[in-house]
Amino acid sequence: MIEVKRKGARSTKDLAPDILIQLNRGEIETANLVEWLAVDQRSLLAHILQQHNRATYLKPILLAIDQLKKQTVNTINEAIGTVLFEQSVKNGDQQFLQVLSYHQADMARCWATYTIGKNEQLTIEQTLEQIKPFSADTHFGVREISWMAVRHKIASNLIPSISILSRWTSHEDKNIRRFSSESTRPRGVWCGHIEILKHNPELALQILEPLKSDPERYVQDSVGNWLNDASKTQADFVRSLCQKWEIESETKETQYIIKKALRTIGA
């Protein structure tokens, strides 16, 4: 029997009560952004911790959430992942981190990405290798959080990160290719800027060049947005690169990327 993928509610008021209960118990994945935003992470966390006999982890995590200056889905997500990592270290509990990594609830897998990003004992090579499966996750939320969770490490180890991620641009999985560009965007979304790339975008050409005619729109959008980010501070570089690509690659994919890259500055 083929499982039919849920479309998800179009608005919070359309979200069926039984679906919300299942989401908050970690029994199903969120089907779209509306559901992702509707999940009560505190309830989900309490249920998962109780289910796996880790109830003692709850109090310090809730305290960390309460101390947040601004409580959003992303800040709560990071706070939970951070304290889960701290508790796992304190209790020598790597097993529970594995439980989170493979949990059927996408939000739990999001928390797991931060247990990688917050582990300062990992080298940048180890960090990117461990985050790679999450970058290829079937769920959009996990894929987005995966690059956000390690972006600070990428920025702090920019040159070796670019070298590693440049090899990801030839990966057969479009999600992994997309991670290589999305994680290094000079400005990005809901994250800190990478100042070096804002002023020296040419440092990332090892990533951008192989993706200039990628067949997947998901990747094309990321590359176009990368260059549009760079155009805010280095417009001439972006114009020059796009002119070069127009000559080198006449594909519709490249044309789409160029249009997206130049959308706020013109040719």
C-alpha cells in the first residue's frame, strides 16, 4: 500500500486538533510550514523525554527557554538543542543524541543538528561530515536548520569549509549540493552575516562555479540568492561573474540564476 503524503493545513485555524496532538507527541512529521510553526516544542520535548526516561533533562531546558530575550521557533529550537547537548555531555549520554537524530518527528531531528553545531570538540571536517545526513533530510525544516546550526563554525573556518563544501557541489543529492551554497550565503536568512564573503565573494567561487547550471531549481534559487546577497556590497563582482557565465553557459538554468542574482541591481 502506497502512503499518501499529507498536504498539511493552509492556516493554523484549519489545523485539525487530532493532527496537532500527534505532532506534539512526535508521532508524525509536520507537512508544511504552517504545521512546523504550530508545534508546541515544550510539549513535544516533554513527551519525548518522558518516553525515553530522560525527564530530568526537562527542567534545565525549560529554564533556558524562559531566559530567551526573544522566543521564536528558531530561538527555542536552538535553546533545546544546546541544552540537550550539554545534558548529554554531563551524563555521558550519546545514545539519546542518536535517538533524536533518527526520530520520526522532524522537530526532534532539528534539535539534533544543534548537538553537532554546539560541540566545540569537533573539527570543521568532523562537523560537516556529521551534519551532512541532515542536509539531505527529506524534511524541509531539518534541511534549513542543519545549515543554521553549523553556520558559525563555517564562518570561523571559512577557507577549509569552502574547500570541503566545494566537493559537495558534485554530489548526486540536490539537497547536499544546495547546502554547499545556502550555508555560505554572505547574508543569508535568519542568521548572522559572513562579513568576509560580503566583501570578498570571490573566495567562494569553488562552490559557485560548479553550480552555475545546476539542473535543480532548489539549487538554482540558492545560487541566485547567494549572488544577490553579494551584490549588496560587491555589485561589480556579481555583474562581472554573470557576464562571464552568460558567455560560458547558454543553458536556461544559468539564465535563471543570473536573473535571480541581478534582480535588485540590474545588468
